[in-house]
Amino acid sequence: MESFVHLRKGVTPKRLHADLDGLKDDELGRSGFVGRTANMYRRNDPTAYRSAGPLRPVDVLSSELKPSDGTDAHGGPLLMFSNLDCQVLLSRRSEPMPFFVRYVDGDLLSFVHSGSGTLETEFGPLRYREGDWVYVPKACTWRQIPDDGASTWLMVQATDEFRVPPAGTLGRHFPFDPSQVEVPEPQPIDDGDGPVVDGEYEVRLIHDGGPTSLYYQHHPLDVEGWRGDNFPFTFNIADYNVVTSDSVHLPPTVHLFMQATGVYIMNFLPKRAESVPGTERTPWYHRNVDFDEIAFFHSGALYGIPMPPGLVSHAPQGVHHGAPEKARERARRKFDEYDRVDWTVIAVDTRRRLIPSPEILANDLGQHS
């Protein structure tokens, strides 16, 4: 039960996430970062452990993963993690799809890590570029046509609908302003255009136990017009309004972008760093009591330390994780030298435990072995 009474025992700093004086800030909280919380101030780094068994952090360079769509136009994305609520996949498509697809088990939300191109959809064409989120409703028919070179996508398919989080105290337009999305205009395609084989168009249904293919003798993207509130769109992270504070490092939930049942997507983007002396500028240690967490490192640096582009980091719930102690010490030492955080990280949090695929486990960097 939540309470207005918050106790304080032993040696604690006056301010939250500040003035640690050599102690290690470790948060034990429920419901992500919005439920009951205890902040413990430790003598030692809680991430300094060696793990054995399946419940351990995993770190993988996505550049080492080999989605089949990277070398075969008929291939598909690589499954990285899954549970009953979602699948997290990686795509590196370099050639136009010679077929159309429908993801029929749930909505699809994809982050464009690199590349550009066009999505042909039933609703009309959508251009995409690096930094875009691409949303495609469940069972919508579409086809990806990359520009020159490969397009790398982090893909999340949820079994429930993705939706904009409920408006909080900041209102409906912050941090995510839905009026900034790009929406397609109808553009029906004539028969004979696109990937037609022996007079037929393949629409590949992506589903558990599949795929299934449907073959049409007419072009499947023949829509003359549409109306309603269920449509694909793109949204670029450059249009995301980052919420900041000068006196405390804000919790990840402040940066919530989209959500489905059991799945939460967040954007950690470049921002002004906390400026009040003594404030911790890096996320505190925590153990994800109720959520598994995936961090996908897109670009940037943390106070002069480069972020490895394309790193995929999975922290299971119940296991401590956080920025290395050396990075925390550097942030304090360089407090007057850096006034911005330049990272771009995409986070996927899930209520249920995520199961890493064999490809993920085979490419684990082994930092906690």
C-alpha cells in the first residue's frame, strides 16, 4: 500500500539522488518508478557480481547479429527477445521486399537505427529515415523499399494495441506531441506494378506458427481513400520534447513514448544536464523489480564516453544494473566541463520476463559471466 509516510533510517543524504559522499545509490521500487520505493545507500557497487544461471544481464552488439533479410530479399527479421506480450526483433533489410506482409499477431512499432526508404502501405506511401519511429497497425498490409544500402530497424510487435500514454500533469503534447506524426495520403497502385510473379501478388501473414501466404491477382494496395483513427505513421525523435530537471535526475517513466499492455517504449535523448552541484547525473542503481528492460544504444556519448552504436543490453527484473561506477565518478569529476547529455537510447520495458533467443545468447559479450 502506498503511504504519505516515508521513513528515513541510518545514514542518508538530505536530497534524493544527490550528495552521496561516496555511498552507492540503490533504488528498490515497485511498478517501475511510480510505486512504493526504497532508496538504499550502500558501501559497495551492487553490480559488481558474477552470475551463473539463466537470469543474468545480456549485452550484444547488433552488428554481430545476422537477420536473414540482410542478405536475402525473401528473408525476415531476427527474433531477439520474446514473451507473451511482445516480440523484439532486428531487421537489416537491404533490398525491396518481393512480397507484402501483414503482422497479424499485434501492432508493430519499429525504430529506424540507420537507413532510409519507403513503406508502401494500404493507406498510402510513408517515407522513413534515421531516427524515425514507424507504426503499423495489426494486420495492415505493407511492403518495405529501402533506399541504397541497408535499413536497420529495432522492431517491437505487441499482442495488444500500442497507444499514446494517458495525459499526465504536463498535458497531451509533452513529451510526445501526436500532431507531429507523418500520416500517409492514399495512393492506389495499378495492377502490374510492384512484385508480381506469374500474375499474382504474395501477401505474407506473419504469425505464431506461420507464415501463411495469400496470393492475389490484383494489387493489394488499391485503396482510393480512408478515414478513421487506426492508421500507420512515422514520428522522428527530433520532434520529441525532452523533459528535464536542474536538481534531480528524472526517472525513465518521464520519457515514456508509447505503450501496450505489458510493454512500455521510452526515448532517452540528448538534453541539458542537471546543473545543481552535488546532483547525480547518471541513473541510479536499480534491479527492475517489476520489469525486464532492454536498452538499444542508437548514438551519442555520456560525458565524453562514446556509446557503442547498436549495442543491445537486456537487464532481467530482480538483477541489479546501472551505469558503471567509473562512468559515475567521471560524471562527478567532469561536472563543470559538460553541461549536456548527448546519448540517444531507446528503451523497451516489459512486465513479463523476456526470453533471449539462441542467437542473442550465442553473441553475449559475457560481461557478467
